[in-house]
Amino acid sequence: MNVSEAVASRSSCRAFLDTPVPGATVREILDAARQAPSGGNLQPWWVYALAGEPLAELKTAVRAQVMANPRGDGSHEYDIYPPGLGEPYRTRRFKAGEDLYATLGIPREDKIARLLQLARNYDFFGAPVGLFFYLDRSLGPPQWSDVGMYMQTVMLLAHERGLHTCAQEIWSLVPGTVGKFLQVPPNLMLFSGMALGHADPSHPINTLRTERAAFEEFASLRGFDAT
């Protein structure tokens, strides 16, 4: 699989098989991804990878927290979406959500079913590997983009190896619970989680392919030949 094929066929997987992923494979992916670019070569990413019993224990702890307060543990790191999200972003987000629930046959008025599906984020959608990406709190937005580039590199390297992923910023709503479990130093901020494993090809939610804006909507070429 070349880079173009990986980019074109990668998608956010929300239903995984329980097939284990070898630790050597996870290490290989995370290690290879360190070639991702970062301003000033700061390499601001910190990664925690869980599988097996530790992952099960974390999910149990988070499940108890979410049952007590579905909105998080009160220590959320940042607003995943800005208040008063404007256009065209609001419409894109709304449609992506509607298309996702449509694959499951969950109507908009079925709030309980939607909340239950949302809660599956905290189960990593059944993935056998859960990743957490952190960065130092002293760093700023440019370094957030560096961590994002590292994560994208992880996703493409995983896809090259026949694996699937789903980046999950929702984990930033329970950083206190996760940090306590992982014994993360207080100077690190939880940026995102990520599910990693083998996609369940029979699950309807994995048929979802969100729409992308046309090239002309976001790009402008100037000074190039007409051909």
C-alpha cells in the first residue's frame, strides 16, 4: 500500500474485532511515527499504549465515572469544538453525526440510543489497543498541531499494516480519571485517545464515509500554468 492509497482508504473505525495486536507491532508503529515533523524538532508527543488487563481495568474505571457523570470527570482539558461553531463547520459536523447514526438506524429523537453509542467511545469501540497522546502543558497551539501530525502518521502506518484506527478527542473529557490510572505526571495534558485494532467488516457503522469538501472550496492556486 502506497501513501496515496493509505490516505484515500483510511477511515475512522468505530467497530473492532477482538483480535489481539502484538505489542511488537504497536511498538513498531509508534517508533516509526517519530519521523513525523515538529517545529524546532521539539517532538512534543508522549504516548501511553494499553492492551489486555490494564486496558480492561481502565475501561472499568472510566465506565464508573461516565455512569456517574456522562459529561466527564470535571477536569476536561479543552473545548473540543468552540462555542458558537460557525458555518460551514456547524453543518459539516451535524451531517457527519446524522450520517453516523443513520448507519445504525438510530433516529434523532432516540436520545438514549445515541448516548449509548457515544459511550462506546470509552470502550475504544471494542478495539484491543487503546492509545493516549499527551503533550507538556507549557507548550502552545503550534505543538498541538505537531502532536496531530504524529497521530496522523500513526494512523497511516497502522493502515499500511492492515490495522484500523479512530482518533478520539472525547477522552479529553476524563483526563483526571485516565491520568490517575496511568499515573501521568501533572505537567502533561491529555490531548486525545485513539482506538487501534482490526476493523469489524460486518458492522454497518464501518460503512460510513464522511463527505469531503471539493478542492475549490478550500484551495487556491496562483501563478501556475493552466495545464
